[in-house]
Amino acid sequence: MFTPYRQLFKTPGGLRFSLAGVIGRMPISMDSLALIFIVVHATKSYALAGSLAALASIVVTIALPFWSRSADRLGQKRTLLIAIPLRTVFMIVFIVLVTQKAPIWTWFLAIILAEASIVNAGGMVRRRWLWALGENRKLIDTAYSYEALMDEIVFILGPVIATACATSIAPSAGLVVGLIFMLVGTTAFALQTKTEPPPHPRDLTKPHQPVMRNRTVQAVVLPSIFLGGFFSAVGIVVVAYMQSHHAVAKTGLMLALWAAGSATAAAANGVISWKMNHAKRFWIFLFALTLLSIPLIFVTNLLFLGIALFCNGLAIAPLIVSAYGVAETSVPPAQITETLAWVIAGMPLGGAIASSVTGLVIDNYGPHRGFLIPFATLCCAMAMSLPYFRTWNRLRSAS
């Protein structure tokens, strides 16, 4: 049953660069929460913390494709050796400014500069698997599923570590530990040059159209913005629901069950020999995720919530894997890393918008009504695909 994973792990250098990538992307599940801890401790203002987190999300949306395009053209090592020092310096500056209670406008400037140098470590890892596995599409699907599983582990462990550091060591410790993870992981990843894909310098004699002018990429990226809104909305509503039931201590368990459902599906997805292409699977799992969000609207107790979240998570990893597959196969090798970044680049922006709307609904109507927002975001994701009906029809018909 697990033969595809055994074959994948035999790939020379594969496990080493994958492990480095997991360590390097730990901050993606830590930084937002850690930022809130340090800012709230310094100012007692959740509004300010939320504003900084929202601004950081917008900057990330812009920065991820930029650095990924650089990795395609200059190579992963050169790009990381530029971005890592910049992020390290500006994140340290941000921490110092907040802890020393410098003027608040300097906090905004520092977080812009820090997030402007963030790289898509997960996308770079997936690009290495593509390079290492060549044309073996079956193992590429297994690699995507394996990395989706690693993403879930990151999102299970990250918030726990950030919270423990901020509450047990110091309010700034969550950001500091996240920075250490980034330094160790991305540096180790950059130094593994034997598995690095070759760079594709810009060729003016054979120019490629910009990634976001590719209608297939657009057809994946635009719905993904609302997927980001879905993830953020669920997280916020679960926190509010647990507070309303005086069970805050079990919030982490509920979110872990959600991630566990996705992790289970990711592991299973990697061993299935699919007879349908990525485009068909994308729509099946998007529709499944929408349907599996309906039970959340009717949650009446914690047991029901836990089961509903686990079942909902079963559709997440296969959907993301399919999104990567559709987008990646639609561009030339010189644009793959940038394309993989675009798939998730809009998610922080969608998350920031959905967070604001969800907060307003919870404040005015309570957490039960808040569960309508995740369902609504998925309906919007499907609606955003309608202008690309012909594109999706062509993709689904392809062999």
C-alpha cells in the first residue's frame, strides 16, 4: 500500500531537502499568532495587533511571487542567501521596536520590510521534487501529498510552539523561535546544491508570458483567495465557539482535529492511483469541501464540532494538491516556482478580509452564525471559477 512513499523516499537527497523545508516553513504557522502576542502585551490593543497582522498578510501576498520568480531565474540558493539576511535583520528590528515601545509607525514600517523578504519555502521544496522526479507523474503526486502532510504537521505544531514560547518565556519569544526555525531550515535547504533545480535566466529571445496572464493559473489562483478566507474564518469561529462554551483550553484540540483530517487525506492521496486528472479532482474536492462545511452551521456541542471539523479536513489536502497540479502543469519549467507561489499567494489576503467579516458577524450575531462565513467563502470560490468555465472544461477533458 505504501510502495509509492517507499519509492519517493529513495530519491537521492529527497528526505534531506524535505526535512530542511519543513523546518524552514515553521514560521508560516507561528508568525501571525506570535505577532499578536507581542503587540497585545506591549499595547493591550487587539485592534492594533490585528491591523499589523492584516498588513503583514497583504505584503506576503505581494512578496511570495516576487521571490519565487527570483528563484526561477537566479536559482534557489542565490535567492535564499539574499532573502534570509534581509528577513532576519528586519524581523529583529521589529521585535526591538515593539519591546522598546518605539513610535507605532515604525512598527508598521518594520513589519512591511520583514514580510517583504519572506520566501515560499514550501513551493521551493515542491519544485525540487519536480526536478528530482522528472516525468514520473505518479511519484510527483505522491510528493505533493507528502508535502501537504508536512504542511499539516507544521500547522499543528506551530501554534502550540508559538503559544508556549510567548506565555512561558517572553512575549517576543514566539517570533524569535520562528526566526530561528527559518534560519536553520532555509540555510540548510539552500546549501543542498546537488538537488537544486537549474536556474532559468530570462531569455529575451524566447520570452514567456507573465504567469498571471495564463488563464489556467488564473482559474486556480482566484478561487484560492477565497480558500484562504475559508481557513481563517474557520479558525476564528472555532475560537469564538469554544470561548462561548467555556472550553478555551480545548481550542487547540479542535483545530488539531481539523488538521488531522487533512493530514489523513494527504497520506491516503499519495498512495491512490488516480484515474482522473488534477482538474477533475480539483472540482470534486472543492465541491466536497463546500458540502462538508454545511454540518458546521448546525453544530450543537463539542463532540459534533470535533467530528465535523475532522470530516471537513478530509477534503482540504487533496484539494490543495490538485490546485498545485493544475497550475504547475500549465507553465514551462522556467516559471514553475513562481506559479506554485501564486497558488497560495492570495490566501493571506483572502484570510485578512474574511477575518474582518467573521469578527463582525460573531460580535453581532454570535459564533453559531459565524459558521455561515466559511460556507459562504467556498461558495464564492466556486463562483469565481465561473468566468473560466471554458478553461476548466478544457482541463477536465484533457487526458
